[in-house]
Amino acid sequence: MTNQRPPYPWFGNLSLKTKLIGIAVITSAITLVAATLILGAYEQQHFNRAIIHHLSRAARFIGTNSVASIDFDYPDEAQKDLAGFASDEHMMYAAIYLSDGEEFARYFRRDLVEAGSKLPIYIRTNVDELLKEALATPPSSTKQTFHFRLLDHAVVLSEPIVSENDTVGAAVLVSDTREKDEQIAQFRRVMVSVMALSCLFAWLLATRLQRPVSAPIMQLVRATREISDQKDFSVRVPKENSDEIGQLIDGFNQMLGEIQKREARLDQHREHLEVEVSKRTSELMIANAELESEVAERKIIE
């Protein structure tokens, strides 16, 4: 069986304290990012709905007021109705079209008038497509009849104009989304600040809360080093809690106790051996002395 290499080897080399703090901060950051994405999507959807609701009401109002102008061919009256959009700084373009697609009356925002009363090509293309959809929509008093598209920094909406159950034209509105974009940008700035502060708070909190976990482990590490350096098996690690770390400390202290007892027995056995060796050495020296004395006496006798 081959040993698989851990996916993040650098993480395994970090201290336990750093790991615990890092896990807490990273978990908090991931949770906040997920919450921010969900809230951001909700806020954007809410803003889009608000813009579409506002444009659909305005288009229906313009369409209702322009029925008589279309029936009696009074484009000037329809133009006056569209001129009311001058008070809406976000309304880029508003127009009333006849059933054959001909432009009956229109309004351009001042900056677009100064630019030649033209819409950007990508907006113009969507206006033409939504106009066709509106003119092809059958009259209905119960179903949603407007059509819209969300573009980059703009919304295009079309609404059929109905007179006596016949589609006589369509109202088309184009609004920029500067207000929504500014609110989304502000929301993102706020959420980034909240995330930064939350991560800082998580780091401070994790720094304090990791101590009951890392401190006993560090005591074990220090005790292991002391025993390894000084060969002192009388060292004991104080137990503070009865959790798994406390059980580990109990096992460590019990192991040290067994080692200390074994070392004591070995010391006693060593001392006993030294006494026996000393005794045997003394006896051997006495025997040698007696033997030498006996040899000397025999030499004298001879």
C-alpha cells in the first residue's frame, strides 16, 4: 500500500496554533463569501424587478394615453406625453410605434440628443427585436404582455398598445441602470468591509479560543523535549480537562510512570550487580593473596 501525499503539505508543517487559527479564519471567510454572493444575487434580482416594474407601469401608462393619438393620427400629442420622461434622468429613450413598425413619436435623453439622437448599436438591436415581439403579442387582459431584456448598464422593455382588442402599436422604453449599478457597487464595498472586519474578529476570537486546545499539546511537546534532553522520567504534564487531550495526558503520564518504575528496577539491578561484582572481586583478591602466600611458604620450605 503506497502512502498518498497530502494535498497541502505546507499546511502540515504549520504549528498547531497556526492551524487552528487558520481553520477558524478560513471557515469564516468562506461562509462570508457564500453569504455575500447569495445576498448580492438577491439584491441584484430585487433591483432588476424594481426597474422592470417601474418601466412596465410607465409603458402601460404611455400606451393607454397614446391610443387616441394613434387612432386620430396626432403624433404631436404623443410626443407631449413622452416629453414627460425628461424628469427621469435614467430614461434614455422612449418611443411609440405603429403596428407596421413605423416610429410614431419618440423621446431621447439630452445627452443622446447631443450625440445625434442615436442609441448604441447593441441597444438598438434589442429595441428592434423587442418591438417585433410586442407587435406579435396577442391582446390579453390577464397575462403579462410586456417583454424586456437586461443588458449591460441598460434595460429595454416593450409593451403592446391595444385598442378595441386590436394591437395598434407598441411602447418601447430604454432605461440605464446607473442607480442599480451604484447600489450594487456600494453593497459590494460594504460587504468587503464587513468581511474584513469579520475575519479580523474571527482571528482575535480564534487566538483566544485555541488556547485550551493548543496549550496542553504544547506542554506535551515541552515535556517530551525535556525528557529527551535530560533523561528525567519524573516529569509530569498537568491535566486541565477531561476531554480527549486530557486522556492523552493521562496516558502520557502513565507511560512516564511505567518507564520511571522500569528505570528504578534497572538501577536497583545495576546496583546489585555492582555490589556482587565488588564482592566477587574482593573474594578473588583475597584468594589470590592466599595463593601467593602459600606459594611463597612452599618456596621457603624447599
